[in-house]
Amino acid sequence: MSSIEAQGQSAAAPSPRPQVAARFDVAVVGGGPSGLASAILAARAGFSTALVAPLGQWDDARTTALLAGSMTMLERMGLAEAVAAKGQMLRVMRLVDDTGRLIRAPEVAFESSEIGLPTFGYNIANIDLNTILLDAARATAGLTLIDAKLDQASTGEAATTLTLDDGRVLTARLIVGADGRKSKCRDAAGIDVRQWTYPQAAMVMNLACAAPHDDISTEFHGRNGPFVLVPLPGNRISIVLVEAPATIERLNGLDDAALARELETRAHSLLGRFTIEGRRQVYPLSAMTARTFGRNRVALVGEAAHVFPPIGAQGLNLGLRDGATLGDLLDKAGKAGEDPGGGAMLAAYDRARAIDINSRTATVDTVNRALLSEHLPAQVARGFGLWAAKSIPPLRRLMMREGMVPTFATPRLMRGTVPR
């Protein structure tokens, strides 16, 4: 064989497989609030941890109402003060029936002072919340930040393998899938989902308003979904408007001035003149729940585990409870010298999250469908439920406490949130 032929054969030879760049106990995939919190807690539990995500690349104008349970968790992580400085407290949550139907529910206003709290929580821009958590992650010992995307993941009996989009390969004993509703981690674990859609779409944006909001969050219940006005610092609010897709499409076609006038009308001029700040986000409404939340060395948190409509500020707070519960279990596993991704650990995580996730998903689904229903019995039941919430003090307090944090299977980091 000539030297030229030998060189050609060498050039055509297949490339060697990428070498393993690092081995970790835990690899968290996803850089949203649930993933960041989970990574911090895993490292604090004593496990070598990697966070895999495009770091700081957030294109999200939305805000999140962090309820009291989540604020307690953040306080114990040393982050509540920073969140409160960027956010706006929510002292009152008001529900207004704006359906115009024959049977209408009474207006209900829940006040945090009724359950011994100065506030129900804080509304904060998602970008600000992510920045606070990312800064904390950078300062956490034992946590390696990897600025990359997951290309593919595979699970094995003793460890998992993650191949990144830059060619690096990592192994870990546990993958925490915080990579959203189209989770590659969930697919790698072979976890199926239940999913469904709604005849609704949502429009999200921030507004300046002429009148003060007085720390009051107002949720108008319309025929096609809620219209929520949530306080932000200053005379500003974030809004979520849920409507029929055709209506959202029409509204999104308006210029800012015309859209602001439309939103003022829908808000019954409660906060005076509106001025739109920044851009709008529009998306169809759907729901999804994983059939199990931990299997094959993968634990699911946040929207990799559950997705539902933006009602009652439950979505991200549920995801933070995922992270807090996982943190509790990893802390116990670390102290006992147990495998963080073992079958016993993941079975315990699945049991701990199943009731909370499934009950919250069912509740939000029922409330949303009841709002859409034109059937008289559904309207009567909805009206009676809100009347009872307004008129029966023990029921009011129970609803507020459970809205903040569940009574059962409360993560350690959230215990003691609400006086009982």
C-alpha cells in the first residue's frame, strides 16, 4: 500500500467516540427556576452536581407570583430578601365573576392577614428570578455550571450518560429533568405522559397603570377564561388574558394603544389608563402530566413533570415544591451514603410528588372547565363554591392555607409557612 493510500485510509477512518469530560453524582438539565433550585439543593446535600443549560439566555417577559411556601423555601436558601427587593407583595387576591351569565358567583377577596401572613407572596419578573438563582448557583460549592444544551441522554443500570451539543459527554448517577414539556430526559427514562388541549389561548404582558394597585391581585372570570391583573413594583401590573384563540389572534393584531384600551375595558377601568410595556407573548393552552415522576435514574421537576393553565398561580410554585422535595430526599440519601439515583430514592420521590401534582392538576382542570361550561348545574356548583369561600371563615382559611402550601407531604424547606 502506498503512503498516499495509507493517508487516505487514515483520513476516512471513523472518529473516536468523545471522551467522558466529567463524572457527577447529579446532573440537572434545564436552567429555569425549578432546575436552578434543584441544582443548588443537590450540591448543598453534598453531591457533586452539574447544571446543564444555556446560561442566562432567557427570552421571557412573563412574571411569576411566588406564593408563601416558595418564599419560605427561598428564605431558607438565603434568597428571599433579593426576591422581595425585585418583586411586589400580594396582600389581597380578589376573584370577580365577569361571565355575564344568569347565575353569577359573588365577588370574593382573600386577605393574607386572615391566615396570619403579611403577604401571600411576591410577583417577580421571571428574568429577575432566574438571575437571582443563577447568581446563587455560581456561588454554590460543588456545583459545576455547563453552558450547553443536551443533545441526547441514555440511562443505564449504574449511571446515565449525557451527550451535549458541543460534543462533551457527562455521566451521572441521577439526572434531574428540568428541561420543559418536551423533555429529552423524560424520553430517555421511557416515562409516558397524559396530555390534552383546551379551546383557549393566553396573552401575557406587562402594563403601566394610572391608579395604584394597592398590592391587590384581581382575577376576572370571563366566559372563555380568566383575566388576571397581578401587581408589580410601582404603578405596574402583569396580566394574563385567557380567551378563545380567535379572540387572542384579533387582540394581538391591534397596535399597543388600541390593545391597551381594550384591556382597560375588560378591567372595568379598575386601575385607570393602561400603557403597554415591552412585548406580548401568546401561546395556546394545554396540559400534561407525567405518569411517573421518577424512574430509570431520572427525576422530573417543573414542566417536564406537569403543565396546566395559568390559574391560581400554581404552576411554578408546584415546580419549586418538586425541587424542594427532591432536595429533602437527596439530603437524606447523602447522610445515609445512598445512591442518589437508585430505585428506592426515585420511588420515594414519585410517592412524595404524586398526590400534590395530580391533585393540583385536577383542581386547575376542573376550575377551568367549570368556567367554560354553559351547563346550568356547573354554573350553580361554581357559584355555590365561591359563595362558601366567601361566607364560611374556616373554609376560607383552609383554602388560603392549601393554596400557599399543601398540608400533606410538605417539603422540609417549606414547613412552617402558614400558622395552623
